[in-house]
Amino acid sequence: MYFRNSISKIVTTGTFALWALAVSAQNAELYAPTAVPDRIVLNVTVDPSTSMAVNWRTSEAVTESFAEIAVAEADPRFVFKAKRFKAKTEKLVWENTPVAHYHSVVLENLQPGTKYAYRVGGEQGWSEWIHFSTAGAKDEKLSFIYYGDVQVNISSLWSRVVREAYAKAPDARLAIYAGDLINKANRDVEWGDWFHGGGFIHSMVPAFPTPGNHDHFDTPEGVNTTSVFWRPQFTLPENGPKGLEETCYYADVQGVRFVSLNSDQVDVSEKWTQVQKAWLERILMDNPNKWTVITFHHPIFSPKTTRDNKRMRETFKPLFDRYKVDLVLQGHDHTYARGMANIPMKENGAQSGTMYVVSVSGPKMTDSNVGPAAWMDRSAIYTQLFHVVNVEGERLSFQTYTATGELYDAFDLIKQKGKINRIAERVPPNIPERH
């Protein structure tokens, strides 16, 4: 009865958040680390066709841990061919959180387009053998998944979204998280919910996370920074600006340059705004890939009339226009909207070649000050969503699915030589906008 009554109050963000915290508190004891590896997650590298990063956690009793990897075969004797790599191990001590050891390995010298099997652990306990596939060549079809904010009630209600997404795109080469993976940056139980909600999928589909405001906190000295858990539990490319490592970075995957910006630092710091602007221009100017996808948390164009991320828009949109960025994936506003045809442009008569998308995958919703705005081509409220994107040749196909697996929205971006992208609308018939 408590569950039913709480769900009926989902429309009240405060009530729902309190319920989500109560559920997380019940899970706290379940998430204590042991000698057996848990929280196993793959992460993108600069080039996931030849390398892959993996992280996991154990109790502090485990002082040495390893990853073993081999080309996957149907013959179970493949395990005798596995190569062993010693993990980097670091201890995390934080307030009332159980002390844990976090382990990480970057698996290198892999073959492109190859299915591997790996496991992590050691004498005190091993994980199961897990499969993943390296990325392929630039001209091969690429699939990836995009999630908006996860944030609350993760193990209970976000879990269904990530499972539907994996069912739709089991061959996804990465999963983009557009910030606010959890609600309170340094609550271990919420990270436990995130790993529990995604389950084995985290260990098979490499993560490409960008941090949101809820993934940040203020230190006692007043410095805004990412969660104490962020860098121990994710191993991401360190090719971004010094001081923003593993939050501002890029990876090249099958002809697509994927970029993460740390928009929360833009929100609080002019210094980090200009640092990221200069860095982004360098990597967009020197970009050998056909397609460019950028993700960050705070939208350039907000679905909410009460929010306006002016610094983000004035700083980065001119670069998106100049360097013909194809797709911008964002979160923060707990609703869905996407637009390209009516994006405001500086030059009279100019049209945007960039598609801007805002989305939400978790159950925290908003309907306040949200309505169809001039920049939106399609939108929705009170809808948990995930997105499957396929890139092949001159075409990028974007599908928006609901938490129950129905196609809600779709479009194609088509490259045109010397021109901006052409959009082909593929909105499913007889599916009204959810207002």
C-alpha cells in the first residue's frame, strides 16, 4: 500500500524525492563492499577500437586485484588463453561510507571489431566472465544509447529503462549519460542504486558520462567539484583541460567524435568557461571524423521558461555553428524536447544544422513552466525515455523510445556536401505529443 500511495504522488517532485531517499536508505546495507568484485563498469577510451577501460570495487581487505581478458570463443577453454593485467588500486574513505578499494585497468592492444571475454578479481573472489566488443572501422555502422537525467529512484524505476534500451540496442558501442546520474553527489547508496539499476549492462556497454549539477558538490573550502566517487569508479580519457580531467574529454568511435563538456563548471566559473571554450575549438578544428556529437548537462535552449543558460549558449553555440556540430545531447530539465528547424541563428535567414535534444530517463518529472516553445520540433512531459542512435555513412538516425519500448519520436540527419544537414522527420503516425 505504501508503494501504491507513493507512486500516486509521483507528480509532486518533493514527495517523490523523499520516497526515493527512503528506498535508497533501505538498500544501504545491501551495498557494503565485499571481497567479491562489484560495481563493474566499462568506460570509453580515446580509441575504443583498440582499448577499453574497466573499473570495479571491493572491500579494503582486497589489496591486489586483476583483470583477465581473451578473445571470446564458444570453446570454454578460451580461459586458458587469457592475459592478466594488474589493476591500479585506490582506497576511498568518505564520511559514513564503508571504506572500499576501487580498482581500474585500461585493456590495451585489442583488435578492432572483436568480441572479448574478461573477468576481474583475484584469489579472494572473481567476477563472472563478461563479453564486450571493441569498436570497428570508421565506415562501419555505429549504434549508441543516450540517457537524460537518471537521478532518483534508480534501482526501482530507472532500471526498466536501461533494460529496454539494451534490448533495443544490444550492439551499442557506448552509452551517453547527460549528467545527474544520481541525486546527491557523495551518497554511496545512490551510486549503489545506479550500479544495481544497470546491472550487468554497465559491464558490457562502455559508459560515456558527463557530470551534472547533482554529480557535483562544494568542498568545505567552497570549491565546486565532482563527486568523490567520480574518478575512482570511472576511468575516462584524460585528454581534456588540466583540472577538468575525466569530466571534459573526447573519444573517437567509428567515424564519430564524441565530446563531453563540464557545464556545471561553466555555470560557476568564468575561468573554466574560457578554458573549455579554447579546448573545444581546438578539437573541433582538428577533427578527422565525419560526425560530431557533444554532450553536457545544462541545455543551450531550455524547455522551461524559467531557465536560461545564457553563458552556455553565448560561449558554445557559435562554435557549434562554425564547426558544424551535428548533435547536442543534454539533460537537467526533466522533460523531453528537441529542435533544429527553428533554432535562432545570428545571421538573418540562416538555419541551424545542429539538432539540440534535452531528455530524461529517470522518474523525476516536471511540468512547471514547460510548454511547446518556438525552438522545439517535438516534446513530451511525464515520460521516461531512452534514445538509440545509429550512424552509417551520410545518415544519422535518431529514435526516441518510452520506458515501455514504444517509438515516440524519430528523425534522420543527412549530410549534404557544402551545406548544413538536412533533416528527415520520421515521427511515428498517430502518436500525439505528450503535453
